[in-house]
Amino acid sequence: MMYSDASAATGGGEPSGRALIQKRIQEIFALRVAGDIEGLMAYVADEVVCFPATNWGHARYPYTLRGKAAVREAFLLREVNYAILPSTIHRILIDGDQAIVYRTCQVQSRGGGKRLTFDSVDTFRFRDGLVIEFNELCDGTAREFVINFPF
């Protein structure tokens, strides 16, 4: 996985603010590739909102997920059907408790077949180091992957 715009931890201890958010985002994507949904849930707040309604019409998710249990279930179902391959992160922009990630993604159906490569802009909002809002805005080539979520 490639990253850019890396920030260093301050003071040699646990990163704070901006560096913590960047570290968490990188860990989240690594956990998705590893298929470690339970590990991923350690970075998610109980009241998380995933895929809130948006006017992004090309590849909009069919519904909003609310709460950690719903997010866990959806990501477990996605893991059954798709292998999430490493992303190339082109840029992470952080402003306060929010971050935007521009990346190129790859997924493949568990049954084999062609890899799907698409770009995505992901938005995150954090509170106390945990994700409280997440949205993945994929380009139009990912339409089938998105509209069949979580299956």
C-alpha cells in the first residue's frame, strides 16, 4: 500500500491530532485488506454512521448504516463476497476532525474473475480517535460493487 502526505508522530509517543487521524486511516485500510473486520471495529464508535445520503449519483450506496453492529454485519457480508485488495492512497487531507482520502482501489469476487479497479474519495469524521462517520464515494466504474452492497 502506498501513502503520501505522511505526518510524523509528535514527541516520539502516541501521535496526536492530525498524525493520529492519518495513522488511523492507514490502519483501517490495512485491516480491510487483511479481512480483519473485528480489528476494524476497534476504530469505530458505537454511534457510527456509514454511507450517509448524498447527491453523488454515479455510485451511491443503497442505504445508510447506523451503529457499530450494522457496520460490522455489512462489512462481514462484503468480506464473504469480495476480496479487498491493497489500495494506492494518493492523498490524505485532514482538517480538524475530518479527513478526505483519494485512492485507487481494487476488489475481486471471491469466486475469482476479473479485478475491478476504481478510484474513490472517502470521507471520515473522528471523535476521540474513533470514526463516527464514513462515506466512500466511488467512481462510476464501481457501480455494481456499490449498488449490491453489502452483497
